[in-house]
Amino acid sequence: QLVESGGGSVQSGGSLRLSCQASESINFIPMAWYRQASGKERELVASQDGGNIKYYVGPVRGRFTISKDGDKKTLDLQMNSLKPEDTAMYYCVARAGRLPRIDYPGDSWGQGVQVTVSS
């Protein structure tokens, strides 16, 4: 089970830190953050493989940082220099397979947390 927290409303240029709390160990588990804006398709934001290899999509690179804490069983997303186009529901996912950016039938998804950035 995954539970996201840390969402909210901020002004453009502000920061938020999202956290995804897992109920089970996430050591060596590929994970990712996705977002879905109203009326748009879900899109990848950032991922971390079972080790420490991280990936960011172009629009967030340099502004967002993904990090995993195996002891706390959390996957965080530090979001800086937020823009109105970052407004979306954000979801974390723990993969049932080896690759963090591939959908697998047994993936675990959180319920999502809303991020709203005003100009």
C-alpha cells in the first residue's frame, strides 16, 4: 500500500515536497512519480530504479528531485521553482517488475495528492 502526502497550493516559484509512504519494504523496488492534469493523460515525472539511477522528464529536470529512503520506506519528490503547468494530481507507483518506467500488471499505485500552482 502506498500513501502520498505533502500536496497543496503554492504560488509560482514556490516549493513542495511530496512523500509516498509504503507499508512494505521498498528496497530494490523500482519506483516512480507520475502526474495527471485535468483533461490530460497521465505522464511520468521522475523515476528511480532498484538502485540509485534516477530519471527526470525534460520539463522538471533541474527543478525536481526524487529520492528514496529504504529505512523509512518512503519515496519523496522535492519540487522547486514550481510553475502553473505543474498543477496536477501526483501519484507514486511501486513496480512489480524490473524497470521503473514500464507498467506491470502487479504495480502498486497510491491514491494521489493534488498540487496546485497559481501564477
